[in-house]
Amino acid sequence: MKKTGKKRDIVQVLGPVESLESYVKADWWREIFNANYLRTDGDVVNDNQITRDEVQTFMEILKISKESRLLDLCCGQGRHCLEFARNGITDVYGLDRSHYLIKKARSQNKAEGFSINFREGDARKLPFKTDYFDFTVILGNSFGYFESLNEDIKVLKEVSRVLKPQGNLLIDITDGDFMKSSFEQRSWEWIDKDYFVCRERSLSSDETRLISREVITHVKKGVLADQFYAERLYSKSALKDLLKRAGFSKVTVHQELIPASMRNQDLGMMAKRIIITATVEKEWSKKELPKKQQQSVVVIMGDPKRDDIIKPDSKFDEDDEYTIEQLKIALKTLPNYSFKYYNNHSTLLNQLINNRAQIDFIFNLCDEGFNNEANKELHVPALLEMLNIPYTGGNPQCLAFCYDKSLVRGVATELDIPVPSAFVIKPEDTTFIEFPLQFPVIVKPNLGDSSFGITKDNVCYDFQQIESIISILREKIGFDTNILVEDFLTGKDISVGIIGNLPDNYTVLPIIEEDYSNLPEGLPRICGYEAKWDPESPYWKNLKSVPANLPEDTERFLIACCIKLFGRLGCRDYARFDWRLDQNGTPRLLEVNPNPGWCWDGHLAKMSKLAGISYSEMLDQILASAESRIKTT
């Protein structure tokens, strides 16, 4: 349990506990694989010679050729992927649930000049085509983390699906029989001169899992973590049976794997491991299975024939036409779907009524709102709800919540998520002198998105500037709406993207920040209307999005908060969360975008590109997330 917002996170230490098992979360694996994992297991997972020796062993067993396509499932920080690449294998993929470890893997991949495709994802639902890989490996005791045995079988069946006929799987996993009889109930060790770790272990009540507790301590900073986890103990015979149940054949147990740790201390589950291989016997899936019937998808968009006050000159221009064309080109490459486009809002209702029997679901990209009125963005999903036609993205309630910045601030506060200090000026307010103010502040419409009404002039340094911009805003957005006056934060400008759905089928994309280094001096560092809509503006010309360079704890905190907000606000299929760091480096939520910009050069596409996901693949993942959700509801 951590409380964020102070100079150092405070860790609540439990003290002695009677039952380790009762403290293990079902999804403990979501949070534990971070910098502390690399420290506590560093005598194996950060030893380059051990990794080299292991990869040589795996390559000899599998007889991998340099032309093979290889997936390292649950790849961690990519140590094996990188070593495979160093051995000349050019088509290597790595997938892991840990955002932190995948970020480390991508960084090292870039530093060494390889083209390994690292992705964040769930091993139970792989984002890869059927019959795609020659080999899949699950290494370093990265199998058996789930609470249910059935979840492990799901992983193996997904591996079987993505392997080519006669493809091979290799698993490197703890020897369960050995571990049951020889685990140390208590141990402690120095990691280095600053860190030490104390461990407790016990068998689960059914003796199928080893329960572990680690208390990690820094000599000056105190306790950094008190964490519990559980790993299933597979004997050789049990693992053989499991692989056969999942459809594998030619199951073979190879030599033991005992790492030569230089630290010569408690190796835990890494001490003595089984290497087991299996083959998937199947025909090519395209011959074995009937071709999947295409889903008939209607894409609803803004109406190019109508005015849109958000856009410059209130018209769809050449840039809009190009963006729509890029979308259509990308969607055309997706074989599982056929698309039609509805963008005439005058006939939209009749089109939907007359054709709903032929529509599987709607790809709702009408972020302009019904009749291109931004405050009617929720009207499109409301119409679809009444017609009982499923669709992508947020429902009307979600869109209504997120359209109101002050309401989102309230929800965030309820969830203990920090927001900038702010107050709302209502239409009837004639003065704001009594409100607490600390300059600079940013003044913006409380309702809306697309940065409408937010320019460099909205950053104010005195009362006169506030009065002036409030007058301009009321002329622009109307005199009957609320205006938000918020602390103008000067730290990093951060965006977090999520594709998928809770609780398990989602991906957190690489976090990005806005790079203001080329912006002329004197201009406030904001990504407002000029940056998105005005090609002549220095913001348009000089801003770019780059991978966020954040401390590990900050990144973990951001991701945890975004997942909470995703669930609490009812986001679906995809969403983007915008944050700003304050002067102390504390993230503070600015807004939530439940149907964020879908264009080829938007923030979501930029984050996806950093994850090795192309524009068409990004759209495909959103559609697949919606399709899966719709089928289960």
C-alpha cells in the first residue's frame, strides 16, 4: 500500500502474519515486475553470462535457424530476446504484461540497433495471427502465475494457435518436486551495499503453489516493498499431462537448468529448473477451419457537409479529407471486417433503422458530435442504444461524465487521484476576487474537448488577463456555461493510452510527453488549439510527442490511476488520459478522453507506433476489443 505525493513513497509493512497465502492477490503479477524485481532476482536475470549460456542451450535443443520466427512469451526486460538477436535471429518477438519491463526491453533494443518487436499484453489472449511463429519459448520460470490451472491451459492453447503446424514450444520452469522438498522457509541476503531482502515461504493449503513474501529494504530509505506472490509447482509428469491436455505432442523433458550465480545466495524458484519441449501437430488453420465470416461494420463519422465550429473556418478542409482517406486505407487492410461509412447526419437515423439487420456493430468515430455539435457527441451512442445496435467506445453516460472537466475532477478526487487546484466560475458569478488564486493559472471551458477555446492567451498571470479571457470565452462558447480556472502546471505534459477492456484484456501503450524544447521563448508550454488546428502557429510547427522519461514510481502510479479511472468512468475499448506534472513532479490529472482522436497522426497512433503497433493494427485492436466485449455481454 503506497501513498503518493510526498518526497518518498511510504510503504505499509505488515509485520508477522499467520498465513502468507491470505495476502496474495489473484493478480499479483500485475504490479510486482518492476525495478525491485530486477534487483532481487538480479543475480540471474541481470547476469549476461547466465543469459548467454541459457540461450545457447535453448538454441541447441530447438535447432533454431536464423530465419525462424520466434516468440519469447512473458519476456520480461527482453534479456533472452536480445541474446537470440545477438545470435543472428532477425525475426524475434517479445510479449510481457509488465509495462516497466517492456519499456526497459525497448530501450535496450533501440540502444543495440535490433528490430525486435516488443509488445505489452496478456499471455492468455495473444495479439498475433494464427500459424505465425516457428518457435515459442516461455523462459525463466515465467509460467504458472495465475490462480487457476485453467488459466495456464488458456496460455498453452493460445501458444498452440499462434504456432505454425509442427511448431515447437520450449518451457523453462522450476522443478516443482525439488522445490516442494527443499524450499527455504526464511532467508535474507544483501543485494548490494545498499539493498537487502528478507523472504518467507510456505506451501499453499492445497500444496500446489509456493507462496512467497519479500520485504525489500534500503539501508537509508527504509522498507521499499512488502510483497506477496504465488507460483504453481509443476512436476515433470504434471507438466507433460498439461501440455497434452492443451493439444501438444512429442513432449520431451531435457536436462536440468542450474544457473551459476555469482552471488551464490538464495535463488528461490530459479535454483533448479526443468526444460521441456513440445510440438503442435495441426494442419494449416486456413485449410482446417472455415474462413471466418467478416463482421459487417458501419463507421459513423462527422458530417463533412455541415459546419463545425471546432474546425478553422468551421469547415472540413483538405487535411480532414486526407485524414479520412488514411483511415479508409488502413481499415481496408483488415480482413476480418467489411466497412460502410455513414456521414450524412440528415439521413443517419433512417440508414440505421433500414439497415440494422445487416450491421454487426458500429465503429463510432463521430467525435465531432451529432450534427457536428460537440455537446451532442453522446447523442450518437444514445441513438444506437435505442436501436439496440452495439458500438465501439464509451456509452452516453461515460461521454457525458468525461465532457465535464469539473465532474471528472470530482471522480478523480474520490479515487484519491491528484488534480490541479481549481475553481469553477458559474454564469451568474460577477466576481472571482474571493476565490483563492496562485498565478499563473489557465482559464478554459469546463465543457468540451479538442482544446476548443484553449490558446496561449488562456494562460494568465494577473486578474486583468483572467477578466479578458473570460469575456472572450463567453463570447465564443456562450454565456450560460461554466468556466474552469485551474493552476497552470509547469511540469511534463503527459498522455497515457489504453486499448482493450478491463479486467484482463487491455494494453497500456507507451506513455508520451510533449516536447516543447523548440517552442520560441515566451510562449506558454501548452498543447492547445493552435497545436492541433493552426498550421501557421509555432505550436503546430515546433511541438512533437516523444517517449516520456519518467521515474519508475511515477509511471506505475500513472498507469494504476488510469486503470482506476477507466473502470470508474465506464470507458470501453480505448481511452486516453492527459496529465501534467507539478513543480514537485507529482502527476495531476487534467482530463479523460473516452473516445480519443483516432486519426493517423494523433496521440493514440503515436503511442501505438512506439509499441510497434501500426496505424491499421491499432484500429484492428480497438475493433477486436469491442467485438470481444460485445460477444460476452
